[in-house]
Amino acid sequence: MPADIRVSDGRIVEIETAIEPAAGEEVVDASGLELFPGAIDPHVHFDTPGFEHREDFAHGSMAAARGGVTTIVDMPCTSLPPVTTLENFKEKYSHVAGQSVVDFALYGGVSGKEADAAIAVHMEELAPHVVGFKTYFISGMDSFTHINHYDFARVVERAAGIGRPILLHAEDLDYIQAATAAVRGAAAARAPKGDQARVREPSAIAGYGAAGGAGPGSWADYVAARPEAAERVATASALALSRGREATLHVVHVGTAEAAELLWAGGATCETCPHYLAFSSADFDRLGSALKTAPPVKSPGQAGRLWDLLAEGRISFVTSDHAPAPQEEKHTGSVWTDYGGIPGTGTLFPYVYSEGYRTGRLGLPRFLEAVSAAAARRFGLFGRKGSLEVGKDADIIFVDPNGTYEVKGVELLSKGSITPFEGMRLRGAVKRTWVRGIPVWDSDEGILVEPGTGNYLQWGCQ
């Protein structure tokens, strides 16, 4: 519905059908445009410090702003040091505080090798500074190892006591190890004799990066090594281990409808990503490593069911799992060692707007929840973020509903340009992005602010 919005000191102070400008007050003409609350992407890997050859906070946040994302939450695992202690948090914060052009929050994490210390000390020390804690049931990162089931139950109990959610990468380690060995063995049996040793040679099983044997493999092999069953088993285990505290559990990047249904029924929450809504395992033949993520996209038919669950609210919201990598890491010549991650924060809002809201898959209230409000509530940011209301930050996306947006990786502003959405034409075009009333991106002028414009957010911010 047509309305005017008055902004003062970065906050929305008035929303009315018609507002008479005060003397000297700047008027911004948004005729013909739709205004939405800034999108929230609570699952990004901006890789700072330690892995800046893949992404950094400046480029990642610019990519976010270009796509209408005004708030991000960065993961604790893909930085050195990982955010597992208060000291490590301070080190990371010292690197990222002056780099973002959008507002940001951080997660802490619990690595398997430090679970006892985390439960006893580190989680409570980190709680005032983070909006949740990330864990893995499977990880190939030496600096952030997976957590066993016994310790996971203890971590959930501790998190419930300090009032923070536990985020879980829900794939089952035992299942994937056995499936990978079986796939590798079958590939070796098919290979010429001279290649069999190379195919059987193991490499790391990683949440980001390698997963399987050293031979080139096929995309069917990769999907078979990490199928829907690995998500279902991990999800069921997580719910069982969270019994009585299920509301503390949040499962990230779910691509399997049965897992999402189980979590909803069990009282936990989950998120999905645009690539699970847009693609299936059949698309690997066309897109190759540009589509590789961990978990991988699933079998044909899953995407439609995920859309239905998102529309029903059984999947709470959509995130990007933004995790780009350069050409030499994405295209190594082997499906097992090609990096598993894509630059997604810039296509999150445009894709869900086009293929969710504009197609009618998501009604307007549910669309707003899926891209902004639900994440703000889940991670303690709703006092300032997640909706266009008086008193909230003036985080605003200006969208031309009659425009179109063709995804081009080289224009995403991220350090990573290899995207499975390359060439996709989406309905609607983001024209401007404001963060706290500050214009940070314009479709004609580009990024309008310097790194450091973005503010750091804490749980319960007002």
C-alpha cells in the first residue's frame, strides 16, 4: 500500500499514508518502487582473518548490500583463529570491525577438541558477544573439528542455560565415511588397473572442500557419498540429544524435506538456501563444481517440497551459506577436491523475491518472514531489525518490480564469481539499499560508503 516513511537518526520515526516534509527535510522519491525491510543473511563465511584469498568482510558485505542484505551473521569456523574462545573473538573482531558496509553479528562455536573447556568456561564468556554457537557432526577443518554425540548433548544443555541457540551442520559422520568408502571402492573397481590406487587413495572429508577419494570421480559419486539419508540420520540424532531443549536447536542449510519435517515436528528450527530451492543433483551434469556445496543439492523433487515447507513456516527462513572460492580451488580436476561453497549473499533476496514472492509460492507476510523477520527473531535482533516499523533501524530495500536482474558472477562484488545462478534472469531489480537510513548501494552508482559503515550487533539489541 502507498505510504511515506520518515527517517531520523537512522531510525524509522513515522509511517503514514502521506507525510508533509518539514522545512529543509530531504525528500527521496520512491515512486513506482516497492520498499521492503532489509534482508537478513544469518549464514555467511566472510573468511576474515585467515582465508581472505577466498573472501573478506569488505567484499562479502558489499555483495550483501548489492543484493539488498543489510545485516549478516558470520560463522565462527572459517577464520583463523576460529571463534571458540573470548580471546579468539577479540582477535577476529579486531580484524572485521572496520571492514563491513552492512551491519553484522557473529557466532561463537564449539569445536570437538575443546568441548570440555567450552562447556565449562568459553560458552558463557562468549555469550554476551555472539548470537549463537555453531557445531558440526562432520568437519574436515583441523582448526574446528566435529563434536561427538555425548558432547553435543552437553553443549545444548549449556546453550539453553545461557539463552543462545545451537546451530548444527547436520550430516552424519559415520554414514558419510562409510558411503564415501563404498563409492570410492566402486569407482576403483571400474577404473583401469593403473588408476585404481589413485582412486582408492583417501583424502579429507570436509564440510568445506574435499570429501572422498583422490581420483576425479563423478558428480553422481559425490551425491551418493552425501545423500539425503546422511541429513535424516544427523537430524534425528540431534533431536534425540536435545530432548527437553529442542527449541535451542537450529539446523543450518537443510536440503532434505524429510529432515525439515522432522525438525518442525520435534520443536526445533531450520533454514534452507536458494541453491536447494533452485537446483537438484541432476544439474551437476550442466553446472559441475559451480554447484558444489556441502551438503550437496539433493534429488529431483526435493526443491518443490522445500518450497512448500517454507511457505508453511516449517522451514523458518532462507540463508545463503555464502562461501566462495577462487577458480583454482573450485576447479581442481576432481569432484572430491573442488571447493564446496558458492557466493550466495548477493543472490539471496533477488532469488526469493523473484521465485518465491513474485511466483506466488510465498505470500507477502511469509516472504517477509523468510528473508528478514524470522531470522531477526531467532538470533535476538528483532528489537532493531527485521521489519519496517516505527522505532526500528531504517534498513530499506528499494525494488523496481518491473525491472529484471540477470545474475553475472563478475558483478556480484564478492571475491568469488563462480555461481550456479550465472545467467539466471530474475523478476524485480534492487535499485537501492539503505542501512540505518544511510544509502550504501545504488544500481547506478554502486557502493556509496567506505568499509566500516556497518555496525556490530549483539543479542537483544535495541
